Amino acid sequence: MTERYTAAPMTWSVAGDELMTWGYDAQLPGRLLRATAGDLVEVTIDNQLPEATSIHWHGLAIANAMDGVPGVTQADIEPGAQFTYRFVVPDPGTYWFHPHHGLQLERGLYAPLIIDDPDEHVVAEADYVLVLDDWLDGTGTTPEEEYARIRTAGMEMGDMSDMDHNSMEMASSPLLGGDSGDARHPFHLINGRPLDDPATLDPLPRAGDRVRLRFINASADTAYRVAVGGHRLTITHTDGFPVEPIDVDAFLIGMGERYDVTLVVESGAWPIVALAEGKDQRAGTILRTSDTKPGRNVLFEATELDGVWLRYADLIAHERVRLEPPVDPISIDVALTGGMMKTDWGIDGRSYGEHLPIELEAGRWYSLNIANDTSMWHPIHLHGHTAQLGRAAGGVRKDTVNILPGVTTELVFRADNPGQWMLHCHNAYHLEAGMATVLRYGGDA
Ligand code: C2O
Ligand code: CU
């Protein structure tokens, strides 16, 4: 399969405003890339941006040279230059791609990537992709300006007394263990559309159809609590990999995470609601069945948002994808460090650039014990591998995991894909500040 994407400045209309931003082929999200597991994928990226770029294939365990991290796995793709990524897609599932360059992801440079399973076990009459995004670019600010604002706000906060501090209004959420995010986003989008101009999933499903919804959180600084009015959800996959199906009312999705859910849709027009967790803002899309007339006003409310929500502890890997780690994988302790006041987010007290790479040996099993020593949650992403969450047999497999303050999370995996792989926070501003390191090993796994 051969595809071509052009990264370039573009305008995108949100709620009647023409916003200047950057994107792929003037679309938001970038056009869906779809292949089947085992396919050879060839994507040429034409860089028409005023700065260098790259593409990272988030969640795919592909050859290291195709992983898209400038300075680690490839050279920058300079303005005016092209680069062709060429790789075999190993695992089916819901993925996405985006640059690994500064704050470019916080613009419109992202697109969904669906790898179909030749041996699919989830039966659905309809299949939709929903990409969630917090949006600020072109609304009178840029990601770089917002980053500068966050740094200044952090410094001022550091200078304040405890009393001032307590009276500060912070975006906060019990589900996230405190501060939910630091950036200010005027809009939250699903598939490029804000709440007051929502899309309707197309083509319309029939009443009674089992539909599959694939959620991707492409945002920079926002976790979403997701629910569908009038329906319970069956969680079937996370981060591309299948889980033992589990029914919930709502789930939380951090930056970089993916969830596939199914539901049997009842006749009507239903709100799909993504609540920006701890931020009192939301995004929405309409799920309308073909027997229902358009135009009925859909309220983006859902009591399900406050119902039974999914916890990681509920997730079990589907037997098709269970790992069999040894009882005693080699433990490596990793600490998430720093804070907002100095914007010194880092790993083991160092920011990226001063990081000490974590050396592994090919073929061995590891447990990364990641301790969140900060006062804020972080969605931590490991490149090139899908790890088991925790040591217990049958643990769910993920590539991105939300780690709450004070919590230690174990990521268990086999070093079976040699190269240099990033481990980092998927909050775009925390990554920019340096919450990243590299795992590396050579040789044959
Ligand atoms: Cu989706 Cu290193 O990122
Ligand atoms: Cu973070």
C-alpha cells in the first residue's frame, strides 16, 4: 500500500472562525490510513511546513529506523524535503500517527491509522473512528505561546505564598488525582468539529446494528471521560490490542490512548460525549440511526458519564494476545519527576537531552517500574512495544498508560525489537519540557 501525505500550513474552520494552523492535506484529522496486518505500508511525507518534521507511528512495533524520532531514529525531514516510511505492520488495531517534533502535534498534524485483522473476532455492522483533540492553535495563540504562558504561570505560582496558592483556580479532577491539565483550550473537537457544530457518524447505522467506535485521544493536555447517551459500552480493545469484553457506562482516555468499544444502537439520535476531565468543557458527535429524521436537537448530556466507569484493574488481555512473562522479569525503576512551577518535567530528575539512556539486553524480559513522584498525572508512552500492565498473568497490553500522582505502574515486556525507543509523557507540554528518555538495545532478539 502506497500513500502520500503533505504537511503544510492550512486554515480550518471551527465554529465559524477560520483558524490558521498546520495539518496534513488541509484536512483535520488527516485522512484515515488503513491497512491489514502483515501489509507492507509505504508512506511518503512531503514537508511543506516552515520547519523540520517527522512521523511517528504511535503504538506500532515496527523496525526502529521507521519510528520517526529525529535525532534518535532518523534525521529531521527538512522543509521542502520528502521522506518515505516503509514498514510491515505487525499487529492489527487502532493506532494513529503524528510528528515527533516540538509542539507540532498540538497543531493539526495527526491522523488515524487502522490496521484490520484478517482474523477479526469482534463482529460489527458498522465501524467508526473518533479522534478527540483539545484545540488552541490559531485562536489568538499558538502552541509555542501557550507553552511560554504555562512556564510564566508556573514561575509566578512558585513565587506565591501558600495562601495565594490555595485560592488559585486549578483545573482539577479526582479521577486524575489532582491537576488535570495546564493549557487553555477554547475548543474540544471530535473529528475536527466542536460541540456547537457536531458531526453525525456517517454512514448512518440501522437501528439494532452493532457498531464499533474507535476512540483516539490526539489531544495535548486533556483526558476525556467518554460516554454514549442511552447506551452502555462494551470495551473490546485498548491501544490496539483486544481485551476480554467488559461492559461499562463510561471510560477515561488519556493522551495517546485508544479504546475500541461496541454497542447495539437503539433507534434514535444519541449524543457521544467526551467530557474534558476536570476542565468543565466537552466535545460531542451524534450517533443517529437511519430510521430517525435529522434535525432533532441532540443535547450533549449523558447520565452515563457518572455511571460505572472503566478502571485499568478491570481489563484483562484477550487470550489471543496474552503475554507469558517469567515470574521474575528484570526490574528497572524509573521515576517521573519535576513540576509545573519550574516546568522541569523529567525522568529520574533529568530532562531529555541530559537523560541517561536505559540499557537493555535483547531477548530478556523487563519490568519498568514507573513511579510518579510528581503532583500531576502523566500518560506515559513506550515506543516499539506493547507492554503488559502489571505482573499478574493475563494483564492487559498497552503502549500508553495514565499514571496518577504517587502511583507506581509496572510495564512488563520482552526486549524483542532492537533499537532506541522513547519512553515519554504524552502531554505535549511535558514532553516539550523534557519528560522523556530512551531505552536501547541492539542485536537479535
Ligand atoms: Cu504518540 Cu512518542 O508518541
Ligand atoms: Cu506529563
